[in-house]
Amino acid sequence: MNIRAVLAIASILVVLSVACESDGDEPTPTATATEAAASLSVTATPTPSPTRTATSTVEPTSTAEPTVGGPVIATIRADEVQVWADVVFEGEPLRTLTAGDAVEVDQRRWHWVHLADGGWMPTDVTSVEFSASFDSLPEVVSPSHPAGTQTGRPAIDTIIDLALAADGASLMERAAFRDVECVASGDTGDFPCPSGTEAGTVFSVFSVVGCHGNPYVREDAEQVIEGWAGDELALYAVYDQTAGTAIVLTRNGAAVTLSLNGDGLLRHVDFGCGLVPPELQVRGVTEFILAPPEG
């Protein structure tokens, strides 16, 4: 068979093949070798997850407040540290710890820590060493009365409302000032003469008490009160005292006591010496105008 015959037969076969395909269903295309290779290449490369790039069992480091991951041990470094039933030093100490003793602690309150088996002990950097950060211990906060609590005595309630609003100017309008002579130099509690003022000049002052009494002129006393703005202020208790009334607030968890004289005027503000719990401020009081909240 010559070459022309072969070519003719091949042409006929091609025509028949096309005709057969057009009579039936449309055929499923078959991937070429190049397309298959490309498909395999895509499937072999996994698409990375948008939320993570690898699987890991290690949790990321938290930026939240530290938490206690296990028992916190306090080791006594001072000669002795006494353990009390509460943070107010009432009664006799429960026991005394000595240098080298190690106890588990589970709560903190100001500079006090609570022992896991009961009792509270005061601490400082020289008396106790902790196995973890002091701040990692859960903090106990003093209870307080809800906002808007009233005593039923309008003059007292007005002072309470102004103090909780940090309204220094209005409080000073209801304050009892006393006249003192300024001194060029003197002991704590004396009123120092402002620059350029002659010793013996009389000033009207208001007392703000901490570890010592400090006399302030009106505008400075106003600023002390107004400095409370933004703090966590709440009412804790109210009771009668000698020649007046005591209003105990909590400010960022520590006690602030407003003393009123017999005329209902604000006599002084007492921050206490250091951070004083409000429970300590009412220690020994048996009768209240407004008793401390339970809890």
C-alpha cells in the first residue's frame, strides 16, 4: 500500500471518531500530563491557616494580672512575727512565728497576708520573703455601703455626699477653721510661714491628719479633697464620738475619717498613718449611727 492510501485511511478514521463522539454524551475531559502534574503540585502544598501557622500545646504568655500558679510560701526573716485573727490587732495574737519558719499564704490585704491555715500577719521587705510575687496573691477588699446610702441625719448626709463627690470647695464651706500664727521653723504640725511672710502672722487653717497633724489654708485643703476625684470612694460607717461625729470612708480600700464637731462642721480629715483598714478605724466602737456593712 502506497503512502497516499495510508493517509486516506487515516483521514477516514478521524472523521468516524469525531462522528461517534458527537452522537453520545459529552465526554469528560482527560487531564494532560502537564495539567496533572500541576494539580499534584498544588495539592501537595497545604494552604496555611489564617489564624495560626503551626500547632502548639504551649499557651502564650498572658498580659493580664498575675495569678498564683501554686502555693505561695512565706519564709520568716525577722526574729519573730505575730499572727492575728484579723488585721485590727484585737485580743491576743494567735501564735508567733520565728526566723526560718515557712508558712503557706493565700491572700493579701495592704501589707498583711493571710495564712492558709488561718490568721493574718503583717509583713515588710525585711521580715518576710515570699516564694512568688506579693502582688500575685488574691487581694481582699473591705466591704462598703452602696452609693446613695443615707444615715437619716441631713447635716451628716450632706457632708458624706460632698466627700464622695470630692467637692473640696463645698466641704470647706462647712469646715471649722482655726487661727494659728505661722512660724519660721518649727515642729511637725506647726504652720510654716509662706515665703516673704513675717513669723507670727495669723492664718486661718484646717487640719489634715496623717502620721501627724498638718494645718492647711483653705485653698490647699480644698485641693487635698479634690485630689480624691477618680479614686474609689465609698461609705463604710458613721458613729458618734466625743464632741462630734466620725464618718469613715474607704478611699482605694483604705480608711479616711471625717470628724465633725458638735455644730456639724468638718473639724479635720484623717488619712491615718499609712494604709489603715476601715475595720481598724472603728475598732472598739460599739454603737453606730450607720454600722459597717457585713462581709
